[in-house]
Amino acid sequence: MRQIAADNGLQYLTLDDELTLLSAREDPVGMIRSLDRAVIDEIQRTPQLLLAIKNSVDEDRRPGRFLLTGSANLMALPTVADSLVGRMETLSLLPLSQSEIEERSANWIDNVFSGQILKSVAPALGKLLVERVLRGGYPEAISRASAKRRSTWARQYLDAIIQRDLRDIAGIEKLDKLPRSLSALAQTAGQMCNYTQLGGQVGLDGKTASRYISVFEQVYLLKRVDVWARNRLNRVVKTPKLQFIDSGLLATLLNPSTEEVQQDRTRFGNALETFVVGELLKHTTTSQGDYRLLYYRDADKYEVDVVIENAVGQLVGVEVKAAATVKQSDLRGLRKLANLAGDQFKMGILLYDGDETMPLGDGIWASGQLHFQLCGGSKCLLTGRSRPFTSSVLSSWSTRFRRLSHNR
């Protein structure tokens, strides 16, 4: 954020600085009046600052005066959303995608909705794919060479989120319940939410457990994924599925080794689904179109891991398999989805850990080289690079901010 501020001629302030935080809390109006154009980092620490920003923006409507960043989605707070409605544009900066790490701009979702399927002649990654799944996409984790150092950083990051950010934005008093709740959620990642069951594991009622999940969503640790149905109104009565946004943080909570995950295909399958869902979420934030991620499951246990829906209701179904081969039974969910969606079904893709990519009929493809696909055709090298992505990612986000600043 300091670099983006410097690139765009903005003053930089962070509310992690105790004196700046005190000023923001004691005299928010005075602080904002002293600023012309500024980056204010960790804004979630003082939500009351936003009313002063609202008044300042109403007096001076130049776009791009303030870039507000933080580790929580303040728009989930009704008072904050009301303060800045119509006055700001929000961008979600999720952990780095594999294509960003490889310095590529390809967007997998845009590609598949336009009918493009990449083919690779390189062998499958095998163990290296497992390492990528367990590593995740946080820059600080990627820059650490060993699994132990990555795990140490991730645990410290989770502790900071729980002890500071959630206390600031949610006012939760029983902070000791939060780590236990997050660990319990990690055990059921990728499964349908059962608030009563979760609450029972940590000594909470179902309503409180649901609230805890909401605050974990607010700090971008989790996401509830709704079920797809032909009637949109049906979605609100279906059970959402719970997904961790970053597979590296999930791995930290579950604490498996690369060897354990590689040998236990079921365990790898769960981690791989989290990895793929996280990648697709990142691609929705950088795509040219407007997409949302859903899943499909019916009473007959036909299921599709991810259903990507565009703004006009067209669908791409994605099934994730950790196996290196494809069976007919792996396609049953995609074929059921294709039958239900009819003409709205654009394509079904079975992502698997094999070498080949080929059509299987009815608009369904088996797509090997899973990591190659999500990288947008990159060679996906894993060694000899500590921070290959820093300059390109900063440049990308700095460019996006300048574009927003000059266009209403």
C-alpha cells in the first residue's frame, strides 16, 4: 500500500500506528480535514472514521481522493454501508492467484465461458501440486522457503485476526471460542453448513455459531457458497456449503505434511477442492464479466463441486478430482446439471490430476494439468523464486486505482 500511495501521489497513513489510531478515534473530522488525497490502511480499526470521510467526499467529489484498505469487509456492517453508499467502489484483494504468482494475466473463467480449453504436453505436477495446495496464496507465506516457517507465519496471522480485527469490528467478548470454532470449521471444510452441530462442538448455540461464521467471512477467511437451483428463489432455503478462501490457512489448521496428503487421496481431494474454489474466487474478482460461484447437490446425491454462473444465467460446471484417471461415475453430477440447465449450460469441466485434456461428449471435458489450467498456460515453476510476483501485482493494482481515480 505504501508503494501504491507513492506511485499515485497520495499520503499514506496506517491505523496500526498507535498515534494515528488515537488521532482517528479522538478527532476523526480533524484528521480527514487535514488530508487532500490519502491511503488509509487498516481502516477496520476505526469504522467511525468513515462518517468524516463521507462528509469530506460530499464537499469535494473528486474521484480517487481516498483509498481505504484493510483486512475486513466493512461493507458488511450496516452503518458503514449506509455511510458510503454511492460514494465508493469496493475491490476485494484476495490472496494471490496462481496466474498472478506466475506473472500471467490469463483469466480461467473468462476463457472457459468463451469456449477455450488449454492443452499441455508437460507431465502432471504430482508432489509439486500438493506443495502448492498446502502453501496457499498469501505473499508472506509464499516468500518463506520451508513449510515450518509458512505455518508459523500463518498461525501468527490467524492469531492477529482473531485477537485484534474481530475484536475491533465484531465486539465479540468470548474470544477464546473463536480459535476453537475456526478449527472445528476446518474439519468440515467443503461440506454443507450445520450451525447446530458446529455450536455443539465448541459450546455455542446454533445462532451464535452462524454469527461466528459471518465474522470469519467478514475477514475473508471463509465463504458460504449457495446452492444452484433453476428457480433462484429456491437458493435461500437450501443449505450453503462452507469453503475456506485460502488452502494454505486451511492446511495450517489441519496441520498435515506433504507426504500425508500425497498418500491419502481423500485428504488430498478435500484440500484440492479448497484450492480450486479459492482460485476461482480470485478469478471472479479479476474477470471481464460478472460471475458468481455456486454448487449443485440434490436429494439423489448428484453433486457438482462448483457451478459458475454469469450475469445472464449461463453456467459452467466444475468437478474436482484428485485422481490421475477419470471414471464414468465422475461425470454423473455434471451430466445431471447439463440436463437441468438445458441451453444455459455452456460447458462442464472435470479438473483432475492427470496429463490429458479431451472432450467426453455433451459439452463436458476432462481437463488434466489442473495447475497448468489455472495458471493460464504457465510452466508453473516452483523453485528459485522468492517474490517473482511483487512488481507485477503492485503495478496491476496501482493501474486499477488510477483508472478508478479518473473515471466516475
